[in-house]
Amino acid sequence: MANELKYGDAVSLENGLSNWAGGFLDVTAGGPSGAAYAVQTASTAQRGGLSGTWKIASASPTPKPVGATVLSGDLVHLVNQFGNTSYLDVNGGPVAGSTGGKYGVYTSAAPNRAASTGEWFLFAETSSPQDGAIRTGDVVHILSNYSNANGGWLDISGGGAPSGGGLHTALTSYYSNRASGSGAWRFAPA
């Protein structure tokens, strides 16, 4: 089917906070040592050119080829296309003031800055047909593989962002749906 996600696809990721008002996953300047960019959400998928564009790459021990269908449960790298490409990564402690927060989320120049920090499991709530494939528009929860899949769920904080163009700061959470859809994501073609 045409709307199945494929490895190598360029996508945007929209956050489900408050009925899909959480913004689009985006990079901006800043971050701790070892980070390429800070990660936030922005009101549009094209806030800064390719800052909200991500490619899906296989992180599986036996990598899936470009063009293969992305399935629920797959282990992936999410590769940001802004400037020098960088990989979505967990780094540091939780964002200050974020209830339920686990780790900060940044990008790294390396696929894994440390053991499995740049690896993410994609879990779809459902899809139609129910054949395991993830499709654009499906609600997906994204789990960090850091520390044996114990890095937390990709989430956003309730307020503030690293740059003036941002809505919310990205972090990981202990919970797959910490607050009003904050841990829900859906993919769209970039």
C-alpha cells in the first residue's frame, strides 16, 4: 500500500499532546557535551528548512534494507536532515520541572553516542489492515533502547523549548502516555 512507512523515507513526526497540538519534532541549537542539537517541537514541520525532517534507518542487528516496510516493533534510528545529519539520542537527566521525565533528548553525530542511545523501538497502537506495517497517520509510541529498552518513551514537556521557534522540549518519560497524548506520535511524508 502507498501509505506504509519504508526504510529511507523522509518524514515529519507530529506529537499528540492535547488533540495533536504538540507540534512537530524539530532540532535547534544547544545541548550537552556530545550532542549535535537540542530537540523540541515546533508549530510547523519546516520551521528551519530541514530541521523537522527525519529519515528512518534500520538499527536492527540484521539491518533491513532501504525500501523495506517498517513494522510495529522494529528497532530504528531517526536521522535528522538539518545541516550535518544527526541521530535522535538520549543524553543526560530529565528536563527540569518535568513530572515523569527520564532523560533529555538531543541528536548526536553518531548513530549511537553511547551503548544504544540512538536506537528506538516503534510501536503502533493499530493500523488498517492489521498486518504489522506502520502507516502514515497511525498513532505510534517510540521507546528508547538505551539500557536494554529502559531509556523511556519519547515525550514532550508541558511547556518551554530550547529556541524561540519551539513549542515544547523533547524528553523521555517513564510512561507511554504521560499526559494528554504527549507520548503519542504520527508520521507524515516530509
